[in-house]
Amino acid sequence: MNTDSKSFLIVGLGNIGIEYEQTRHNIGFDVLEALAKKYDVAFASDRLASYALMKLKGKKIHCIKPSTYMNLSGKALKYWMDKLNIGQENVLVIADDLALPLAKLRIRRQGSDAGHNGLKNISDVLGTIEYTRLRFGIGNTFSKGQQVEFVLGKWENTELELVTSGKDKAVNAIELFVLEGCDRAMMTYNS
């Protein structure tokens, strides 16, 4: 079956629930909210995810925020890939990354999950590590044994300005990925 080459699936990783809002682990959700705000669209509750559609120069940007919780993100991604008939090459997953400095972006066509449970589940469900991911740096300023608390913690006030500019950059990276492809987005944002 031929996939729709003009449609893209952008998946922001995070956890549903008020207690997870504005936490480092939910940056994938927050980037998609920034994208939706730019296009003046709202997310609506749908099967396994909140869903929004944006259009950009003849391309469709389908965005989902999985409602399956982080560790089962692959279930939602696979459902929407199949439902919308979108090939893996047109999928972009946005996730937080402890190994990157705050608000630094890194786009990769494939790679390990680096201990990220959402990415691990996606790789398991797809049966491959070959899908594009946009990693958003959340830094790693936590004490030994405090990683979970850090990742699930809210942003410090001193971090917010950088996080906001990082979200804007991530929105631009998504648009570039859609319009000009992964290589171009990597060249622009991985420097």
C-alpha cells in the first residue's frame, strides 16, 4: 500500500494529567502546543491521543500527544500511522533528553532509546530504531539518585526563557522537516 507522501505524523511524547503539565518529561507535548498555537488550532481528544491537524504549503501535519502514558507511546504512534497511512520516513517523534544541554536540539534519523522509555516502546512496537526523533535537551542538573524526580519535575523559573526559545526553535525544526526533509533539518539544527 502506498503511503501519503504529503502527510506527516508529529508525535510529542509526554504523560497526561495535571501533575505532569510543564514538567521536563512533557516537553514533547509542550512543543506541539507551541506549534498548534502558531497555527491557531486546538487539540481534541481522540483514539489513544489528543489530535490536531495543521496545513503548511500543501502538506498536512498530523500531530498527536499520546494518551497512553509515556511507556506505551508506540501503541498510539502505530495506530495513527496506520489510520492516516503515513510511512515511517514521514514520522517525527519529539522527546526530552538528559544528555543534551538545556533547550539544545538534536535531530536523528535513527538511534538508540538512550534509556528513554517512550522511545524504547516506539522502537519495540515498530520493530526498528529507524524513525526520526527530535531530542530536546533538558539538562542533567540533578544529584545522584534524583534522576526520576528531575525528569518529572517542573522547570525552574531561571530555565523558562531558554525553554521558551527552545520550543520556538523546535517548531521551526518541525516545519523544516516537513518542507525540506530530515537532512536539511539536521544540518540546520544539529550544529
